[in-house]
Amino acid sequence: MVIKEAELLFQVKALQVPVIKQTESGAGWIVTLNGTHKLNPILETARGGTRVFKRLDAAVGVLFEIGFNEIKICK
């Protein structure tokens, strides 16, 4: 799912609390957006690959811009 899709799903309340997880290599962070939709729950780039954030605060910032006020962070 890309950011535009996430924004639309957030507006219709189709998303649960987002989860930010550290990559297996520890080199970045990925965002999972589960909910009542049938899209890929992992936030993706415009070209379809998994969006990997280098910094945790960047991932949190994107989720706050979408409209979330609660975020779960896992290692």
C-alpha cells in the first residue's frame, strides 16, 4: 500500500494501530498497516517495493501526517 491509499483508508476508519518494526538487518524500519482492507499491509514505495525508513522518527512522522495519533513500535 502506498501513502495515498493509506490516507484514504485512514479517513474511512479501515486501519488499525500501525506497527513499526525494525528490519532484520537492523538497518531501517518498515511500517505495517493492518485493518479491514485487502491491500498489502506493508507501506510501499511508488514503484511497489517495501518502503524502508532509515530513521524511526521519519516513519513516525509519515504516520502522524496520515492522521494516526497512536503507533506501536516493535524491535
